[in-house]
Amino acid sequence: MKPRILVAREVFPEVLEHLRPHFEVDDNQADVILGVDGLKRRLADKAGVMTAVSDPVNAEVIAAAPHLKAVCNFAVGYNNIDLAACTRAGIMATNTPGVLDDTTADLAWALLMATARHIQTSEHWLRAGHWKGFRMMDWLGTDVHHATLGILGMGRIGQAVARRALGFDMRVIYHNRSRLPAEKEAACRATWVDKETLLREADFLVLLLPYSPASHHIIGAAELALMKPTAHLINVARGGIVDDAALISALRQRRLSGAALDVFEGEPALNPGFLELDNVTLTPHIGSSSRATRLAMAMTAANNLIAALSGQRPPNLVNTEVWK
Ligand code: GLV
């Protein structure tokens, strides 16, 4: 008998075809959000699960899944998974690093350009019929070329964002717990600075660090107060890294020129304050959402699951201590 697995969200049909020779697959092509109760119910008889960032694999879910051996997230971030609870239960957890770096870096740039040049707000204004003709003083934006790009969190995606700055002749500064080796800094033309310098000097600050208790509200009122009033904040990492209420207050008072956000605290719920502002661009967590990349992510998660349940070490094991 093949092991039973759950694919917790809708995926491309070819991913299910890839899994079916190996497993009895319980899919969710209707894409119902299962939540804690749904996951507990559907995982009671499963050996493995493919999850998305919207699936809370917490201690309660794990306790209700006595046969579970592997949780394979189709995301690079895995803050939806209680890793310690997985490890205690001997369950392997995996993610999908690498395959989404360029696509996510592209979206960071799309948002950067959008907030710099009022793309969203001016389009909405045009569509609403307000445009009466060319005016010298309409929609004055911020130059991207020759500006200072600041990156907080300089992993693979941060470096991909930095490399793209070369074509805009930007100065690139970054802050990360550990400094990059000299050759990587040279490839990105990026200079390490302390966090306060990053906040004070960036014209565009892009956040690219994982969410954890240590990064919760790492950008709050005090940090926003250090930024230039002409600066823009771009978050394509995770909600909760930014204190959304503090950001709304800074944007409302024009203590910050603009922001562009793909992720939110408590998403998909949105702080309603964002909707009243004309200096924020909002997208619904689409950082990795190109067809090719979402397919590559799902296939990576599927291959992790196949390896994990056939006694091999999954290529993207996160809690390596469970591997004996
Ligand atoms: C998406 O948010 C991811 O972590 O891959």
C-alpha cells in the first residue's frame, strides 16, 4: 500500500501527476482553506503533507497526526510551521530555497518602481477620469537612478535585488547579521553598514529577512523615524517584520514618502488604514508568483516529499537534527 499524503492547497495538475505513482494523494483542488481544524481532520491518516504559507502546521495539528513523517512547504519561508514541535515528533520539515530568488527580486523591483513613480495611484486617478491634460506639477516622483538602495537581509534574494541595481547606477548598502564574503559584496557592488546607517541613508529600503520572533517589528516607529522623509519602504518578505500601525502613521503624516507592500501582519486581513492612503502600493503576497516559479516551487516540495517518505534525506531539510 502506498503512503497517504495530503496536498493542502491547489497545485498544477502536473504536480499531482508527479506524486500519484508514489502516494495515495488526497488533494485540495477546490482550494478550501483548511485551517487548524481542517488540517487536523485531513492529516489523521497521512504520512506526509505539502503545505503553503497559509497552512498553520502548529503543535495542535502535529499532535493530531500520529503517522506524519514529513511536512514539505512550498515556500522558502516556513514560519507557518512549528519547527520545534516537528522536531520533537521526529517529523522532517522542508522548504523551497533558490527557485524563487529571481522572481521575488523582480517583484521587489516592480514595487520599488511603482512607489517611486506613483504608478498605481496615478493609474487609479486616470481611470477615475480625473486627467484633464498634461501638467508640469502632476505626480512628481522620486528618481531611482543614482539613489541609495538599502537592503535589510542579504540572503540570496537580497543579493539578486542588489545585482539589479547596477543598471540604475545606484549606491547599494546592506545590513545583515553576518557580512557577505568580499567576492559576493563585489558581485553585488554592495557595502555592509550598521542598521542605523542603513535606515538613515537609504532612499529605498527593501526588507528581505525571514520572519521569526527576533525579526518581529524590526521596523517599528523608532526605525521609521530614522528614515529620510523622502524615502520609500518595500516589504516582500513577511508580515510582522514591519509594525503596520506604525507604518500607517508615518505614511499618513508624510514622515515617509511611500511604501510598497506584498505582505501584511495577519494577512489576508489588512489594516484598514492602508486603504485610506494614497502613498502606499499593495499587492496580495505575489512575490514568487510567476507560472514557472510557482511550478518549480511545487515540484521542489513534491520531490522533498518523495525523498522523505522513501527513506532518503530530502534535499531541502530544514530541521536537520531529525535526520539520523
Ligand atoms: C513565500 O512567501 C515564500 O516564503 O516562499
